[in-house]
Amino acid sequence: MINNPPIDELANKVGSKYALCVIASKRARQLIDHAQNQGLSDLPNKNKPLTEAAIEIQEGKVTVSKY
């Protein structure tokens, strides 16, 4: 469970808790795939992929675009 950054804060950034779930899980999968392609078993900073995705959303590194 993500405690930091707060889930409600993240949900407000992306629009809803449902959107947060979808975006964070997709980004976490990208991080895992990228690490595996580089031959790593963990992320370089030792965070869990979902935590790293949440941090990226909070920092504005991951944005939502409507298609």
C-alpha cells in the first residue's frame, strides 16, 4: 500500500483513484520491463516499482493525456 505520497493527493493529480490505479500500474510495468532489459533484478534506487511510479506521478514526471 502506498502511504507516501498520499493516495488522495495523487488521485487529485490524475482525476480519480481509478485513473491513478491504471496509470501507476502501467508505469510500474514499464519500470520493471526497463530494468529487466538492462539485466537488473531490482530498480536502481531499490524502490518498489509501484512506489517509484507514485513518486514520478507526484513529481509530475508522468502525465495523463486524453486521446
